[in-house]
Amino acid sequence: MSQTARQHTAPVRMCADCERITDRPILIRSVEQGSGPGWSLYACPGCAPRHLTADEARCLWIEHVERCAPCVTEECPVGSALRGRFVPEPETP
């Protein structure tokens, strides 16, 4: 098969939370088995922040805003969810 015939396809996985198919899966956990093969759990960009540490969310947010056109002028829901994971909400008096 020639290089021109090969097409790079984006990985497609099911989100472990909302069970929707996503072409931008984020690895949230690797499950290891004592015997037999393990597996990986993925989440979509909208659900992933619930599973990430603040540092992981910050790194993904930076990566996201570099590629997301709506985030240039105003934040999209994915950018907002990621940012909300590492920026604490202001306390109300």
C-alpha cells in the first residue's frame, strides 16, 4: 500500500460517562488486570474534566484553546469545562 493510499484517521472511542462516540478521546484511566489483558477508559472533551487533576486539565485547556476557533474571542463549552477544573470559582460573601 502506498503512502498516498493510506489515510490517517482520528481515533474514535466511546465516552465512559455519556456513552457518546467521540473523535477526540481523552484517556482517563488504564485498567490493569491481575491476569489477562487490561483496557483503557476514555472520555469526550466535555466529560473528561471530571476525571482530571487540575494540572492535567490546565495542560488540556492550553492545548484546546490553541486549536479552537471559538475560544479566540469567547470560550466554548469544552474550554469552559476544562478551565473550571483548575480555576476555583470565586467565593460568595
